[in-house]
Amino acid sequence: YNKLKSGAGFVWLQRQLTPKQQADIMQLGIPGFGFRTEKRRFYPAGETSSYIVGLTNIDNQGISGMEKYIDEQGLSDLQASGLAVAKDLKPVQLSIDLRVQHILRDEVATGMEKYHAIAAGAVVLNVKTGEVLAMASVPDFDPNNPYNAQDKDRLNRMSAGLYEMGSTFKSFTTAMALDSGKITLQSRFDASRPIRIGHQTIHDFHGKGRVLSVPEVFIYSSNIGSAKEAEAVGIDGHREFLHRLGILEKMQTELPEVARPTEPKVWKQVNSITIAFGHGVST
């Protein structure tokens, strides 16, 4: 009613009607009602790649995923200006292999249900090029009926999530120490006793209780040895190396939904030590 009394020459009352709804309204015979044919996206793969392909709003403007990225590159503006006619455009080709994507999505969904997890995700990369062959995150949504796409738990955790890497981060610590030239593969670190820093105690989960060589620090995933590698490099060198690798930089990808890594505002000794074994930065 408020729309009808606005005095405007044209107002939308409802969009995306079904044929039956249109027929029922026409049978009412109310003068002044008209219908406009509009285009609407249809996503054949449904939920399989919903976070990658993304969504458009009711006006077919990209609001997430590759839909948003392409529009942000100016395609929608060109089309509005008549400079990008549909018949002259070529389909957008992604690196995604839909066969792999379908399998991956099914596997993470099955794993999430099996272990009663809050969420699950995985990525398959081409190790030679870095191209993403598949990326899945669940729970997801059906872009053809995205009623739940804005729910809080709908998040592409593979690009927009942040995580502490834990012990896998020790590979960067050892690489940093060797890259600095301050240690060699023959260097040795005393991991026989825990390290105390203020009120914190750093110990090994499965400690060997002895001096470890650099390869052993890595092989046995020693927190103490990794901490001492970071101490050998120093705080400034530690931070500079991680930035140089890009670990603390925002991932460069076409997807708009990418989180920015977090790190301490001020790096102190305790920060450098805990970061050495994967806690204190989130990527």
C-alpha cells in the first residue's frame, strides 16, 4: 500500500514471480498492474562450488565470489554502457576442475557429518603452478536458493578463515634459521630442559631430553629447538623473513573474500618464540 500511494510513476511490488503467480494476478483484472521480463542467474553446479562462483543480487550484480570479482573489474559498467554485448563475450574460465571439485565437496561434507564438526574445508592445488583445482568449505549454500547464504556459519573458511598453523609452521622456522646463515645443518641446540619466559614454560610434547641437531629439531618437531632457532635469528630477522615469504601478507587471489593475516602489533621475545612453533600469528 505504501508503495502504491508514493506517487511514483513506477514501483516494484514483487519480483521473480512464478508463471502461476503471474497468471493469478492477471485474472484479478486490476488496472495498472504490469509485468516485466527479467534475467536471472541459474547455477547448474548448485552448492558444489557456491563459494567460488559466488552470488548476484536481484539486479544481477555480483555480491560475492567470482561474480563480484568480475563485476568489480568493470564488466557491469561496460555492459550498462553498451560496450560489452553478451554475444561478443566469452565464458569466464577458472582453474577449477569440476570433477575434482565435486569429489572434494562431497568428501568434506561427509567428514563434517561423520565427526560432528562445526565446519570442514579443503583445497587441491596444482603443485607446479599454484593454481586452485578445487576448493570446498562446508556448510555452504545453494546459489539457486540462497536463503541461508548470509547465515553466520556460511563462510569460505579456505580463504576468509584465519588459523594458527601449529607445528607445521616449524618448517618455516627452520628454513628461516638456515636462510639467515646464523646456523647450519650441523648446528646443535640443547633441548634437554624446558624454556621459561616470564610465567610461560616452553616444553616438548614428546621430548628427547637431549641436545638436538637442526635436522632432529625438525624431525622430532621440537618446540624448544624451534624457539632457539628463532632466538638465533632475532626478532627483527624473524618478522622480516615471514613478511618476505608473504605469510603475513593478504593472499593474492581473485576471490574477494580473503582474510588478512594477524600478527602481534609489537613483537617481543615471547612472541617470536611462540610464533616459531606456530602460535601467535594466524594466516
